[in-house]
Amino acid sequence: MDTSAFHSLSYGLYVVSSQNKAGRKCGCVVNTFQQVTSRPFQVSVALNKENATLAAIQESGRFCVTVLEQDTPMELIGRFGFHSSLDTDKFDGVHFEVDNDGFPALLECGVAVFSCEVVNTVDMGSHVVVFGKVEDARSLSTSEPLTYAYYHAVKKGKTPPKASSYVGDESQPVAPAATEASEQQRWGWRCTVCGYTLEGYPDGLPADFTCPVCGVGPEMFERVVLD
């Protein structure tokens, strides 16, 4: 099978959020949110079975979805996309609100937000597809929504292994030694987990360096020629 065919599919980028019975706010980045009917307004989203957000949705029967804008910083995507809500308060220090039922909805870098009640779930193997009835929705800005293609091509982001669209190793080829490069080339390091890139450190990243987006160590970075 040519798995590159899946890269031609179009997606957006969203933050799905909920709250479990203990009151812990949970949220994660997804690219599978979509409208499925208009009478009534219903939506669906696929979530990995290992995600704390899915567990919270299954407990509470409710969830919110935020459509991210194109200029969303990688740090925010990393916060919600590459950490677990079980050990990280993802909503600490970010702009959010609670909806009419007390569930968290991210507002920061949002184009629109939806509040939904679960009406059905379908087990699809690694993921569960959650269907929800939209009980409230509003636009937050006129900014361009962030597409998955833009996230990959411009922001150089990676697909988390738990994502529905993950199809295997997406790491970039390692650049040759610096001595083989011309003086015009800019060198740096790219995280093979989330795509975060920084310039410099010709002798290698410090042993205690951690990615500011996803938190992995220097062993997960590759040396690259920057554009």
C-alpha cells in the first residue's frame, strides 16, 4: 500500500476539550473534527483510546471544540498535542472559558468554538469516533483557519503517533556534516517528534536540552539545513 496517498486528504486542526467527573480539564489536538448533519447540527471527531480527553468525554457525555487559526504558535499546539492531560494542566496560562454546562473551551488562537453533547460513539480499533449534537457555536475571529497541510508545509509540524492520520515515520532526512556545507547554508536542529526547529549549536545540543514544544530530549533531534 502506498501510504503517501493519505497525505492528499484535507484536514483542519482543532482542540477538543472536556472535563472528567473529578473536575480535571482535558484537551488534545485533533484533525478529524467535521460536521456530519445540519438537521440537527451534528459533528464527529475521532480520538485515540489512550487519550485522557476521550476518557473525560465518555465520563461526562460532553465536549467542546476550538477551530485553531493559521497563526497558532507551535508552543500552543505542542501543549495540547504532545503532552498528557493526566500530568499537565494544559489550560494553565491560556485564554479559555467554561460553557453553559461548565466545560472548558479554548479561546486562545481560536476561529470558532462549539459546545456539544455526545449522542453516539463507535469503536474503530485504535480510535473511538464520537458523534455530538451541537448545542452552541460561535465565531471568535475572522482569521484564516489552520489546515493540516499548512501545519506540515509551513510550520514543519509532525503527526503525533496517536493521531488518526499517523501513517508511519515522518522524520526528515538528516543533513550531512557541517564541513560539507557552504558558508551560505544555515544549520540547526529539528525535533523528530513535533517538528520544532532552532538554529545554532554547531557542536550539538546540550545534554539537558528539552524541546520547548513537546518536551523530548536532544536524542530526538536531528541536524538539518534550514531554509
